Amino acid sequence: MQYSTRQMDRKPDSRGRFLGLWYFFLGLLAFQGAVALASPKHGGEPREASGSPSPQVSRKLIHPSVPFITNQGQTDERVRFYAEVDGGTVYVTRIGEIVYDLPKVSGKAGTPGWSLKEAFVGGAAALVEGAEKAPTEVNYLIGSEDSAWRTNIPTYGRVTLGEVYEEIEVELRAAGATVEKLFHVKPGGRPEKIGVKVFGATFLRANDKGELEVGTGLGTVVFSRPKAYQTVAGRAHPVEVAYAVDGTNYRFEVGQYDRTKDLVIDPLIQRTYLGGSGGDRVTASAASASNVLVAGTTDSTDFPGTAGGARPALAGPSDGFVALLSSDLKTIIQTTYLGGTSDDSVSGLAVSEAGIYVTGSTTSTDFPGTTGGARPENAGGKDAFAALLTSNLKALTQATYFGGTDEDAASSVALFGGAYAVFVAGRTASHDLVGTLDSAQPLNGDPVIRPVGQNTNDGFIAAFSADLKSLTQATYLGGRSSDSINAIAVSAGFVYATGETVSTDFPKTGGGAQEIHYPDGQSDAFVALLTSSLTTHVRATYLGGLGQDIAHAIAVSGPDVFVAGETTASSFPGTLGGLQPTFGGATDGFVARLNSSLASVIQASYVGAAGVDRVLTLGVGGSFFGPVVNVAGSLDTDPGGIAGPDAFLWVLRYDLKAFAESFPTANPAVRTLSSFYSFGSSDVATALAVPPSISGFNAYMAGEIPPSNADQPGAAQPRYGGGASDGFVAKLVLVRDYSFSPLPTINVTPGGQGLATVTVNSLNGFTGEAVKLGIFAQPTGGALPAGFTAPGFPQDIGSLPPNGSFFFTFTIDVAPTVTPGTYTLWIIGFPGTSVAHAARVTVNVVTTPP
């Protein structure tokens, strides 16, 4: 994972923008293998070489790889290897020093560049050698004398410095447009010995956020707070780590960890590319306990893993795709194309026992599987579609079109029980949708019917049977101007829809949190509440300020509705008291929490920095101390730089007032990951998936990334596939947690005593702080049934090994008066009074002793 940082107090260039000096972090710390500690990766504004085109544009567009080039006389003789990166050049000297050549300020006469040199304190490189020879070779043909030419110069993906400290090896790795430094600590190695002196730094300091600030003549550069985790049985478990600064030296303070396991300073467990030689993008995702699903659009003829799929070959200029991957992202289990001979795209995904539902849009008149569907034929131009595939993606069970004579496109799909099983929503310019009779809004909100291609959009929602063979009900949703539904959610017999509207007469906003559209001629976000029968529009609300507001995502959690999107309004409602109460500039993301009736905005927050920032996806998931809110999209932390926005994930507290933390303490050393930035340069996160179990809580983030040569070792697709873009999927650990091992059934006679052993497993570095175990009648608590007692409970877990287990035996006493039968009890782990985890215990009271 790459952690981008910001440069403060920067000097403007001739256009009034700021330079982007970018640093990135990745680290591995391993015992019985490799251990790595985070260190800065060089990046930023590229230095312009004489006689060559400016790389400012080309690198921003294509982000070439940066293998280490061997010095064979083409540069200073003290240099052994060097790499050209987005921020200038990284040199590795023959004695193992690392020199970062930062560029001068563009267009600013008299402004010098700056160099930083890192040298190891108390250690020295044993050797400086190239490793992982890259396929690229470099030729330097300078001048007319071929004796001065250098040809077929080898390049390498890694440079090893050997054993710098006892049992500690150091290597540099080329990754995309950056270079990362890793320390590999073998068993017996002591990471506290590692020290780095930064020559050229005017100061070093660790700030209260855990970041490292480095002073240079170009301004202050901020390095992200280091992260650490250990991987055990395929799971990553966070470990405490922090910078320690002494003058212009820095080192790492590492907390307690299992010294027999690998430790990685990086919250990313695994990431993988997903794509072929054309353009590919992921737009939707879902996760189960064992697998992760993503879907999107591709024009690659060689998309990976489609052999054996329902549609193994690309059928048109572009097709949708669906991909099934293992939960560790190391295996592509199956993928399939989905489309006809024209253009098709997938925008929504949902999973049920019946199979995998996807939705999107198509211009194909031969979309597969529509025979027997609710709408077997394309009604004209672009139609929405819904499709059901088997869970293994090997067969297309059924598909159906949905649309009218004008353009229709679906954006989201949600599932519900009963006759109204599959909900599809999006936008339509058609005035002749079928199935809208007796609906909440039978007609398009714009009463004027124009020629095809000139009508305004309304939102639509359509409900299908689970087999997609019948259309149960459909409805328009919108006013006289343009409206679009971007996402829907179904909960407790109601359908929630969100999106954007320019209509000042959007229906049913009376009594909503914001009844009136801002009179600025731009779009406001909206949220609407309908019955699941789609026959009643209960309420709606605008959501926006003076500017453009668009909602992209929605999630319902109990009595609360969360929506997220983007805004240019400095007056967005409800942000006072939020994590980020004030507008950052240009465009900010937003996340808002409303009550289920949409009558009030409980809390909102901006999400962003000074550039163009957008929240495109949202997920609410559990954690040890309650639910958290995950938002992701693209964030531009350096709008004056050249790298462009990056993918990001923020994990917020449920109340949206702060970043989520794994423990209720002010000690920053035990905070969980609250943010993640960048899979690669100029990538964007478009989909989040949160597994149903909160044990070892993870999130999957997916999206689109431009060309990159940053390999992902061990991933399902370790290398970029080619073309304009690839999809990506990343798995992240978000909170420390624990789980119960499966519990045995207890057999006991009336008047007897039953015994059972319980195992509490530490996940993600959880060590048992302040957690108690109790035995109750329900998963939410409650006294035991009459005649049952559990001596010794509640019981403190005590101190768990960070990645180990806690075993204890508990006793259930059953009074002689208890009637024989099967009873269900619950072991509950709880901090204070908040229930965190519960495990079922089955007690069979029998007349015959077991």
C-alpha cells in the first residue's frame, strides 16, 4: 500500500500552483521470514531532462514503471543504481547510501532543487546488488561517438543492500512510479537497532497524528504515520508502531508482537489487478465469508478467468463482467463476460441464495438470456437490464430488459423477500415505461413528451420476481427537470433511493429534512422513501447547499440512513460538529446520517482536502465497539501536483464526528486504521464490500487504476493487464477484534453439571483489553433460564497474546427442577455494557447421564 503525504508551506510555481512533493510508505516486518519497517518512498514532480519532452504530462497519464537502472558510466561514478520517479531521481550509491534528488520549483528563477540523503546509523550495507531482473533494458546513445554509447543496460525491480544490521537486511523495491525501502528482520534481529539519519533535512519531528514532518528548503514534507500488522493463517493482525525522532535521525518503536510470525507495516493484506489488454473498470462489489465478487465493464478480449464461465468470450465492443475471487484475493475462481453484440455495462451487484444478480445498461438487441424474462426484448436504444447468474458464474439463469423507447440505464440493484424480490433503479428519459400503473408516480415528472433523445431524465425503480420472469411493479421518481437515481437500499419493507435532482418540484419533500431545492440552477442530492410495493411515496428530502450536490451511495443501518456523495457547496447541511465541519475547497465528498423517516439530518461531514474529492461508495459495518461507517472514492491531497487524485478509504465513527478507533482510548499507539490512501497513482475507488461477519473485520475496496507496473506478489493477478485501465480489488484490515471458536453441545442431567471449553481467538492484534465474558439467555443479554447458573461469570478475558488464543472451561449447573429438553444459551463478549460478540451454546438436558 502506498501512503501519500502532503507538503506544507510550499512555494508557488509561475502558475500560482504548489509543487507536489509526494512520499509513499510501505513496510514489511517479518520474523521467521521478513520484517519491514516503513520508510519514505520518493515521488513528486519529475525533473525535466534536457532535450526530452516534459514528463509532467506523460507521467500523469501513463505512470510508467521505474526499474532500477544499472550505472555503467552514464552518471556519477559513486552511483550503483538509480531510478527515475515522479519526484525526481533516487540514487543508490556503491556504499549503500540513498539519495533523493528533489526537483527545483518549476518556472521559478533562482529556486534551487534539494537533496536528501539517508544513511544508516550504526549499520552499513554489506553489498549493493540488483535483484529481480526486469525485462526492460536501457540504451543511452548520446553524441556521435559510439564509443560513448551505453547499450543493453540491465534494470532491476529490487536492489538489495544485504545485512545492514545483525539479522536485518535492507532492500529497495521499484513500485509503480515510486521506490520503497524495506527492512527484513530475521529471527533474533532487533528492530530497535534500525536508525536512519536524514542529511539535508532542516528538522525532523513526529506530530500528534503520528506523522513524520521533514523540513527541506522547498517546504515541510509530511510522511504518513507508519502501520504494522502480522499475518496469521491468512489474516492480518495490527501491531503498534510509531516514529521516534532524535535530531535529524528517525527510528521505529514497535509494540508487542508474536516474534515467531511475520509483521508487516502496512494495513493492506492483499491487492490484485483485474483486467485484460483493453480497458477494464470495477463498478460494484459484494462479499461473503469466503469469497468476494466484483463486477464492471471491459473491452478486453482476454479478460482473465472467463474460461468455463457463463459467457466465456467478449460479444461486443464492450461487455459487462462479473468476477468471483477468493477472500484472500490470491485466486480468481471464475469470471464471465455478460453482454450482446453491442455495448453493455454492469453497474450494480447483489448476492442471494438464488445466485448473483447484476444490473446495468445495454444497447444490444441480443442480450443473452432474456427469453422468458419479464421484458424479453429491447424497447429501443439503450435499455436497463437485470440478470441472474449461478453462484459459480458458470451459467446465466435468466435476464430481462427494462425500458421504454428513449434511453434507460440502471445504476443499482437491491434484494428483498416476497413477491417484490429484486429492485432495479436508475434513470429514464422514456415516457412509456411499462408496469407503472397504480404506482407511487405513474408518469414521468416532465409532462412534455419530446422526440427521442431530447427528453429529460426521471428516476425509476422496478421490482421483479426473484426469477426475473415477471415485473411486479415499476414507478417513476422525479419532478419536471432532470432527476437520476444513483443508488437504492431496501430495509424493513421500505425502499430508499438517492441520487441527484435539478427539479424544484421533486415530490413529497414536505416534512423532509430539507423541503426546498436551493435556487441556484444546479443539482441537489435527494433521498426518497417508498413502500416496497412501490405504490406509495412516503417522503423525500433534498440534501444540498448553494452549489452542486450529488449523492452516489446509500446504506441503511437500523433506524438510520447514510448517504454519501460530492458537493461544491460550502453550506452543506448538518456538518457542524462532524469530523470535517468546513468545506475544503473545489469539490468535497460528503457523508450524512438521516433518521429513517427522512425528517432530519442527524449529522453530516465533509470528506476531502483542497482539491476535487468525491465519495463514490459507502458501507456500514461492525467493529468491536460498535458499527463504523466506511466511505471511499477519490481524494486529491495535492491539487497543485501532477499525480492526480488517489483512491482512499476513511473509516468514521457511527456518529460521523471522528475517525473510528479500535479502543476507547486517547493513546494514538492503539488506534486502528482510520484511513487508507492509494492503490496507485490516479486510481479511484468505486465499490466497497463489507463481509457479513465482523470477526477480524475487513473491507474490500475496488475500483479503477491507470497503467502501472507495480507488481502485487501473490495476488490473483499480480501484474497490470494492459490497456487504458485495469480494475483493482484491495482487502484491508480495519479494526482489532476477536472471535469464538465453534462451541460444543453440552449434555447434562437435571441436578447435574456440564462442562465445556471455550476458545477466544485474537484477530488483528487484539489483546483482550477491558473485555468480559458472560453467559446469557439471548445474544443481547438477559438472565439465564430458571434453574440454570454459570458460576464464575462474568469473567475477564485478561491479556491475550496479540495473535494467540485464550482457552477456558466454563461450568453450567442445572437444577433438579429443570425440564429435560434442548436449551440455547449465549456466551457474550462485551466491553462495559455494549455487546460485541455472541456465540451460541446448545445445552441438552437429558434424563440419562451422557
